[in-house]
Amino acid sequence: MPNSFPDLKGRLVRTRGARAAMAVGLALSMGGCAVDRLATATTTPAPDYWNNHPIEMTEAPSWLSVFPGPGRMDRATEARLKQFAKEFKESGVGQVEVLYPQGASNEASLRSALPEIRRVLGAAGVSGYLSVGNYQPKSPDAAQPIRLAFRALRARVANKCGEWPTDLASAGSLDGWQNRPYWNFGCSYQNMIAQQVDDPRDLAAPRADTPIDVEMRRRAIEKVRSGSDPTTGWSVSVGGVAG
């Protein structure tokens, strides 16, 4: 037994060494796979419609046409002007242009409404940014509006939708048989996003954090401290239908 002990120990050491070598090799092979997966993930291409129909930023005019009556301005027109002034203060660039129709049948009454337009816009905070001019109406006999405009940042799709540079599935060639999205794919979707986004700058970077609602947070913390449910309790009342 003593003579066989060194041989047994040697064999045991060699077995442990083989196991250690196998473990190191397995770790290296797994590490190589992990690196390969990481490199593959970073080369994932963007969707085709991002490249075919990109959304770009541009300065474009925002228009408002109003038909003010004689005398003091009516409430509906005044409300439209206030909303227009609010949009100008949020995203407008340069001056507000006020254009009246030169040579129109109602030119005199519209020009008499210019002071009222100045008053409403000034009360809304855009005084000092007005530029008064005129435009040529296409039909002088028809009632023409006063047009207000300012330039603002807008989002739009760089190219037009509805173009078909290649066939969907050509019978005379291999065009359309590559199992790739067709050219117009995603164009209307990109246009919808560009038209409906509240602030085009949101497409370039997220908005900054707004201040917290202190009263809301305080009420929730007090409920938690008192052991009550901090969620809002909604009550629904169902009324009968009158016959």
C-alpha cells in the first residue's frame, strides 16, 4: 500500500490538472462566444423606413386666417388669436406677420380691424413683434381673411410618399423578390409621427424633468405613514335612464 500511494496521488494530481485545463478552455470558449454575440448585437442595422423616409427638422410658416367683423372683435376670433399667440411664444422665430388683402372688396373693414388684432396679440404677450403687410387675393370680389404667420421649427419627412421606384414583384426581373420591405413601407407612419409630434425637438432629445407635485407627494407620504392606502379612490355613480 505505501508503494502504491504515490502512484495514486500522482494520478489524482494529474486528474485535477486535466479538470482545471478543461475548465479554463471552457471559460475561454464561452468568453469568445460572449464577445462574438456582443459584436453581432452592435451591428444590427436600422429599420429600412428610417433610412428611406427619415424625419428632418426645418423652419416652416404657421398660418392663421381670421375674418374679423366691424367694431370690437368677436369672442371666437379673439380666442383664435390668443391660441396663435401662445403657439408663437412657445415655438415662434422672428416676427409675426399680419397681411391684409390689397384690393379686396372688404379691404377697408379688415384694415380697420388691425388695431384690434394688435390689442389682442399685445395682451397675449407678443407686442413689438408685428410686421404689417398685404397680399394679392385671387378673387377680389370674395370675402378675404386677414392672414397671420410666423416661422417655427417643424418636423417633416424628407421625401414624398407614394413613389414606386421598383415593382413589388416583377415578372421580368428579380426586383421585389429579395424579401425586403417595399420602398413606401413606413412612409405614412413617419409622416404621421412628424405631423402629430407636439414639439419637434422631442425627436432629437428628451425633455428636461419638470418639478415634482409637492402637494401630491406630501399627501401620499402622509397616507403611508398613517397606514392607509395612498392610491386614489375613484367613485363611479350610475344614474338611471329617464323614460
